[in-house]
Amino acid sequence: MKQKQLGTNGPMVSALGLGCMGMSDFYGPADRNESLATIQAAVDAGIQLLDTGDFYGMGHNELLIREALATIPREKLFIAVKFGALRAPDRSFLGVDTRPAAVKNALAYTLQRLGTDYVDLYQPARVDPQVPIEDTVGAIKEMVDAGYVRHIGLSEAGADTLRRASKVHPIAQLQIEYSLVSRHIEEEILPTARELGIAISAYGVLSRGLLSGHWTPERSSQAGREFRGHLPRFQGENLEKNLALVEALRGIAEEKGANVAQIATAWVISRGEDVIPLIGARKRSHLADALAALELVLDADDLTRIEAAVPKDAVAGTRYDAWQMNMLDSERS
Ligand SMILES: NC(=O)c1ccc[n+]([C@@H]2O[C@H](COP(=O)([O-])OP(=O)(O)OC[C@H]3O[C@@H](n4cnc5c(N)ncnc54)[C@H](OP(=O)(O)O)[C@@H]3O)[C@@H](O)[C@H]2O)c1
């Protein structure tokens, strides 16, 4: 698989990463065997970047990756871990804690669950408003110096935070939502990341399945208490408007001999050498679509038509609910 560099002077990684979140959390039940088979198929296809978080299923996702490590040599994987999100036994979210002691404590548990002695990239899931970013990144830097962490990233950070963090230690990547319907980073955050030599680890490439070509109002009704049942873009009139955008995209996809998910993924791939999409596949069939998107060439005419079908600000509804939007440093700058 094609390789991309994770930040100026950073490591080379596969041009696609596999996001493992949905294998443990957020999107309803997942099939353990299919999840493991998807990880194995991704590695067989040349993907080494696996993205996880210690709070994805409260440790479940890391334990799943540990199972995958039984048959995949550690050095074949580039494991990126998020930490800092606080959860209660009922699975609710309580906020974030990225104080230096919390950084080291979370890493100790992560290494134990993964059964490894280092992680390739460590990053706070959210910027903690109570803790200066210099303190959080400073604590991860100590873990780099001690050999437990290889590279440092940030998630959903704004431009100012990127600048401050970069003064403490090189930041290899910014993980942030980026898709045809989530283009907020283009104004300030993406140019700042480029200026600082920070790669973009793009998540929500399919807007959590909204741009999959398979989402329906019935699925929103069934989502119920599942995460997507609460997202503004998946509800009522917003959903109707958003699914009309998907239909416009479907026409272009069919002309290209592709499906909607492939076109939406290929659009993110086309954003630049420093943008690495995280594929949210939890089935081998979805992974296959993402791999096909790597081969899909979008020329200037295709891109113009795609962006006319889904204009920059056409999506209805914010990408998270109000409580979570309020936690995003990236939405403040
Ligand atoms: N830093 C952060 O704040 C943050 C936030 C969210 C995610 N992430 C990371 O980014 C990764 C990807 O995010 P995401 O899961 O939201 O990505 P996504 O690709 O936008 O959505 C994934 C969902 O889309 C559907 N899907 C995926 N491929 C498909 C295909 N080819 N055809 C039809 N449906 C398809 C699946 O839904 P069904 O399985 O229901 O069919 C899947 O669960 C996560 O695993 C996680 O590692 C980071």
C-alpha cells in the first residue's frame, strides 16, 4: 500500500488507517470474529495504522487489538491511542482529564491491556480546558523520552492549541473530523497544521455512515439509544435534507462505476498527501470499499461535480450534539 508521512520528519504509515472504534462502541453491536477478521484483512492489504481509544468500550477495543496481536507481529502495526475521556459504568461520558498524572496513569493501563511495551502514537481525545496543553504534551513527551510512546498527536484541537503544543514537542498528527459534509478545518486549522508540518488523521470520512449510501430514516429510528440516534444530522428534517445530498452523490458514483462510500472516501483521499483517512470499517466488505477508493482517480471535473452535488455548507445539523460541540477546541478557533 502507498505510504504517507505522518508530519514533517514523522514516520511513514499506510495511506489509509483503520479506525477500530465501532468494533467496541457507539454504533450498536459488533461481531467479534468479523472485527478480528477485518483487522487481519486490513493488515494483509498493507494497512498498519490502527486507531483506538482507551475509552472505546472502556478497554474493550484495546483488548480486541491485543487479540489481533496474537497473530499479527507487533512491528507490523502502528497503534494510535487516544486517552483522557472519562466514563461512568453506565457508559455515559463525564468529561476529560489530561493532567500529567492522568496521562501516565492512562498509558500504564493501556500498555497492560494491549500487552505491548510501547504505543506508536499517543494523543488526548479532547483538549482539556482545565489543563494547559503544554502540561499535557509535556507529560507525553516524558513518556516518549522513557520509550513508552513513539509519537504525539492531538484530537479535535484548534489552530492556537496546535501552535502551543508544537513548541513543546513535534506533533505528528491532528485527528479531526473531515469529510464532504464536515469541512470546517479548511479555513484555519488545516493551513495551520500544514504550516507546522502536522498531518491530518481524518475521521468521520463517511460522516459516521450518513454518507455510506446505505443510511435510511428507518435506521435512524432503529438507532434509538445508539450514538447516531442522537446526532443532529441523523434526525428529522435534517436527515431528509442530508439524504438528498447522498442521492446527488449516488448519481456521480454510478457514472464512475463506484458506490457512494467509495466516492466520499476518494474525495478525502484527494485532499492531499498529508491527509490520511481513518476508515471506520467493522466488516471486511466495508474495508474492501475503502481499499477500492484508493484506486479511484477523481479528476478536476469529477471534483467540481462532487462539490456541486454536496456544496461546502449544505449539510443540515451540527456534527455532534450541543454538549459535545461545546467540548471541541476545534470549534472555538
Ligand atoms: N478523535 C475523535 O474524536 C474521533 C471521533 C470518531 C471516530 N474517531 C476514529 O475514527 C474512526 C472512523 O470514524 P467513524 O467510524 O465515525 O467513520 P465513518 O467511516 O464516517 O463511519 C463508519 C460507519 O459507516 C458505515 N460504513 C463504513 N464503511 C461503509 C461502507 N463501505 N458501506 C456502507 N457503510 C459503511 C458503518 O456503519 P455500520 O457499521 O453501522 O454499517 C461504519 O460503522 C473511528 O473508528 C475512530 O478510530 C475519532
